[in-house]
Amino acid sequence: MNYSEISESLTQSLALKQPPVAITFADAVPAGVSLFSGKVAAGCRFWQEAATSAFATSAADHNLCAIGVHTHNFEPSEAQQTDMIDALGVFKQLGYVRDEDIPGIPVLAARRSYAIYSPLSQTPLAPDLVMLVVDATQTLILSEATSQIENQNAPAMGRPACAIVPQVINSGGAALSLGCCGARAYLDNLNPGTALFAIPGAKLEIYARHIQSLARANSVLSQFHLIRRRAVEAGHSPPIKESLAAMQ
């Protein structure tokens, strides 16, 4: 699979502002990939940093994000366990997360030592999933692709945003995340007009093909509907054939 070509196809078809990001879990760091250097407030920040470079992270790099350590099934430190208890205590007080909500939050089924992040075009391994930052128009095309490929709609998830990773890997199906207030604070590109969409790595090639086809179809049909709108607003009642002819 040529990941560089697929990345270019997804970027062009969807008019993405951020390149697709590959995420892969492994027990060893691939050759040529450096360990992450720096500090982030939450693991979701890696989705932004990975748009420009490849790096590997361990549980220690997620040290300040106990929720992310939980959803990614990393081995938690004592400090992270304490942070998790403290965070859940606040969440419960606010009515943000109830005790009965916790079992429904996805957690990676398998425990790995490292999470590898990179631009899809530079991924050193076959990705477990590909993360996209998308707006409503792009999500429309992605939802149509999901319907064709998986015969169902992608689940629309809320907090925590990082739960989209285990959701996609465990289920093998695409998912949409509306993010969470934390991710929207930590990510510069997750603004009120954007969301997250993740494609399972095993289905990446077929998704790219369907997305390319559906993007073309949406472009043509948008022109068709615009022509009909203008005709109707001008007082006409055009049959379909007339609107199609007007597109030529």
C-alpha cells in the first residue's frame, strides 16, 4: 500500500487543512523513529504534532493525561492512577461522567508499549487507524463512504475524544468524534467548526477509493442543485433533464 499516495488522495478529495495522521501501537520503536521529546498536557495533542513529524510515545509521554492512559490501555503509574481518581471525582460532581457511564467508554483491548504517530505519508508501519480533522462538508462525504463500505453510519462519539482510538481499533469500523472540552482546549485545530474522523487502517485503501468517488459526485451534484435553485428562485419549474442540460 502506498501511504503517500493515499494521503495525497484523501487530502485532495476532502480538501483537508491538516494532512492525515497515522497512529499505530507497537511493542518496539521502529527503526528511524525517535522518541517524543517535550511535554504535552494531553495525549490528543499528539494528533496535531504528528501532522509534521513521526515520533514514538510511551505511557510516560502521556503522563499528564490519566484519561488518555486509561483509554489507550497504557500501564499507569501511581501518579496517573491518583490523577484518574481525582479527575473522575470532579467529573462526577459536575455530572459530566457518572459511574454508570464509565463501562461504556472504549479502552484498547490489547496493551502495547508504544504509540507511534506520524503523517500518513511517512508512516513507518501499517497504521492501526488514520485520524482526520474535518468540517461538516468533509464529514458528509466520509459518512457516505462509511455507509457504502460498512452498511451503517459511523458512531458519533463525545467525551473523551481519545476514546475514538480504541473504538476504531477494537471494532474495526470508522468513527466520528465531536471531541470533548479538553481536546478542544489542547488542540489548536479542533475549533467549533471541526470534528475528528478516524478510519481503521485495514480499510484505508477502500475508504480512499470511495472517498475519491464520492467527492467527485458531491462536486457535480452541488452544481446541479445550485442550477435548480437559481432556476426556481427565478420563477421557473425546470424538469430534471433541463437542469442536467444546463450543466453542460
